[in-house]
Amino acid sequence: MLKKRYLLAIFLSVSTLIIAAIFIYDGRGKERHYKTARVERGSISSAISATGRINPSVTVQVGTQVSGIIKNLRADFNSVVKKGEVIAELDPAIFIAQLDQIKARLASAIANAERAKVSLANTRKEMARANELFSKNLISQSEKDTAQTNFDLELTALNAAQANIKEEEAAERLARLNLDNIVITSPIDGIVISRNVEIGQTVAASLQAPTLFTIANDLSEMVIDTNVDEADIGRIEVGQPASLTVDTYPQDPFKGMVSKIYNQPSISQNVVTYNVVINVKNPGLKLRPGMTANVTIIIGQRDNVLKIPNAALRFRPPDLKERLEGPSFQPLSTIWVFEKDILSPARVKLGISDGQYSEVISGDIKEGQEIAIEINKSSVSSKRPAAFRFY
């Protein structure tokens, strides 16, 4: 019995030594089993990424109010134009003919009105004579009424002739306006970014004014219409800074600012997004209308703060995974610190993140400390961890 107790005591002692060797061995002289990084101090920013289309800040589509054939084009792509400058003309022949026709109808209406005046004067005399004869009982009541009726009819005819004159005068003004509208001018100072017609082409303005040119007032300031996911739109505010790049200048970022946030949603395949407009300066006119912009909207900025790699937040010592699980352990706020080759957990409160680093608001760490970020795969086969300390 004593021998059995002696052997059991030896077994327990050896087991304790083995366990202690595993969890207390500090790894001196051996290859470290974890890759580490140091706690840094610096700037960190949180951002939301989006893509959008670049457009001029103000564009005007220039059309025509009348239908006709393009006779002259005085502006082309990239033409710099001034407000009021002639940029196109329609063939005036049909409009001149219409104006001449209306002038002839107006002259006829004036002549008809003059004839109605003469006829009215004559019937007025006849009515006066009839009234005088009727007062002397020389004509009947019916004859007197007939004279009155003839006068009233001629008065009505004169009024109609004068109304016809006004109608033709309005038609003449419209014809002159149409003739003036065959000359198309630029409504603003700017640059032509689109020309949609050729000389000899017929344009029809029966239902809506066709677009002949698109003119941008100033390409030195552009806007970007981006679509931001509904999960991120609540963190975006007007005035937040933004940066963007385009494929043709991937290493040349441009600075911008959030100028508008539209409330109207855009729904595509059950994905809800909102339009966010970014204003951006365009020095050197490098940005061109229609380019796709990769936009980063800065929603938070911190300077001179402690920051740690996000990989440290994902790191877990594999041998201790089960031991650390429990209601008091918070995976997103626990990191593992190396001190004298001993791996110890440290609780931290995090702030903003840029996707690679996170801000440390508070916690038992300091600048320059080593923290574990991943297992060193080259030493996995040794199965020998560093020592651990628990709190």
C-alpha cells in the first residue's frame, strides 16, 4: 500500500512539473512562437469608401425651341464660349417665308377692318335716317328695326376685323421670335463638353427641346455623385473632408468635401443606398467629366494617440482558447502583451479604426510595448509556447 502511495505521489509530482514546464517555460534561447508589433503613437482616421461619377459642378444643356435644319455650327467639343456667343444657326428660309405669309394676312386683316369701318358708317347714317322718318310716322316699326339690326351687324363685323388684326399681330410677333430663335447662343460662360448635332441635321422641337450642346461653366470645380450604403449613411455629415483618386492618376489624390446628402433612397436588388455629393477642386483640369472616382470620406480623425494593429485584436493563443472563454472575457478589447518574453493579456478600450489600426482610448499598455499579432507558422512544429500570465 505504501508503495502504491509512493508511486502515486511520484506520478503527481512529475505531472505537475510537466504542466509547469508547459505554462511557465519562458522560451529563453528558443525561437519565438508569435509575431509581434509595437504599440505606436500617431494619427489615425476612420473613413468610409465609395465610388462615384465625376461631373462638372454646373452644366447647361443647350437646345432649340424651333424645328429646322442645322445650317452653321460655330462651336465644337472643348470650345470655350462666352455668354451670348453664337454657337449654332438653323436654316432661316422657312421662318422667313412664314413671317412673310403672316405679314400678308395682317395686311388683309387691316384692310377688312377698314372696309368694316366704312360699312358701319353707312349703316349708322341709314339708322339715323330711319329713326327720323319713324318719328314722323313715315316708316313702319319693322323698317326702323331693320336699320338698327344692320347697324349692329356692321359693328360686330368691325369688332371681329379688329380682333383678327390683333391675332395676326401676335402671329407676326411669334414668327419674328421663331426667326430670332434660329440663332442659338450660349447661356453661360464655359466650355463645350458635348455636341450632339452635325451640319445638315434636322432637329425637331415638337414635344421637347432637343439638346444640341452641353456646356460646363467651370471645370476647375467638379462634383462627384457617390452611393453610400444605408449602414454607413448615418455617420456622414455635410462638411466632412474626403479624398479621391481616379484610375488614370492612382498616386495623385484629390481633396474634396461632402456638400450634400440626399434623403431619397436608391434601391437596387434590395440594396439601399443614398446619394452623397462631394465637391472637389480640379487644379490643372486633370479630372474629366465621366471619370470613375474612388472616394474616401473621413468620418473621424485623431492625432497623437496610441494605436495598435487590428491583427492584435484578432490574436488568440491557441492553447488558451478554452481557458479564456467566459462572460468576463471581451475578445474585441483584449490584446496580448510581451514583457520579458512572458505573454500577458491586457484589456483596452478602443476608439476609431482605419481598418488596419485602432485607437486605444484607455488600457494597461504604453507606447513601445510589444504585442502579439499572429502565430509564427515557422515554429508551430515545436509545440512550445511562451509563458503566460493571467489576471
